[in-house]
Amino acid sequence: MNQSILKQKEAVVNEVSELMKNSKATVVCEYRGLTVAEISSLRKTLREKNAVATVYKNSLVTRAADVNDHKEFDQYLSGPNMFIFFEDYTNGSLGAVAKFAKKFDAFNIKGGIIENKVCDADYVKTIASLPSKEGLVSMLLSVLQAPMRNLAYSLSQVAEKK
């Protein structure tokens, strides 16, 4: 094989390996049957949330996964795949991918790596269904605020009666 082709492949493996290492989550999806416009809209949404969606050869991703000790990841690497690398999946970006998958039947989440753990599609969808970090903080603040609000309401009712 030509030496320059080997160097190119090695560079891609290193690139994917670094993306996997620096990402909180990596998800592999089958995208066969989507239009360019649909894929572009997904990429735009992900870009706004600091996530990257791209296509690599499965064999090169297999090597990159092996470098990062994720040998089980290769079970999801067949057919045309899109790889999504999430800088922070708690910001709603993983949820956006799950919503996209529900909207378009041709887009199928196969599995992924979340927090250095290889997981199947069901696990990825479960994590995606959780509220974002901001949503959880909002819920917590609401719960913490409720007793004070109820006390204030009760005291105002007592004051009105007297």
C-alpha cells in the first residue's frame, strides 16, 4: 500500500481517537435515506450545542476505539454511519439527536460511548430523555422554593382572616 495513504489513514485514526478521548459522549447513527438538507439541519443544531457530526470509515473508527480501550464499540460499526461527538451531552444536544431520530425513521441511533462506557441504543435514548442540566437545576430550585412559597401563602391567608 502507498506510504502516503497509510499516513492519511493514521492521521484520521489519530483524529478520531482524540475526538473520542475529548468527548463526554460519542454516538453512532445510521443515516441511510436522509436528504442532504435533513443532515445539514441536524449538523447545524449540533454545532450550536458544541457537538460535531461527521462521517468516517468504520474500519478507522474501530482502530480509534481500540486505542481508547473501547473494543466493544465495533459491534455498532456496520453500514453507513454518522459519528456524533458531544463536548457536553447534558446541554440538550443528546436530546436533540433523539428528537431527530423520532422525527426521521431513516435516522437510527445504534449505540455509543457515554462517559467512557460503551452502551447500546436504549441506554443512549434513556440518557437523552433526561432533562438538560439547566432543566434539572430549575427543577431543584422550584422544589427548594416551594416550602417558602407555601409558608408565605399560609401566613397571608391568616393575615387576611384577622
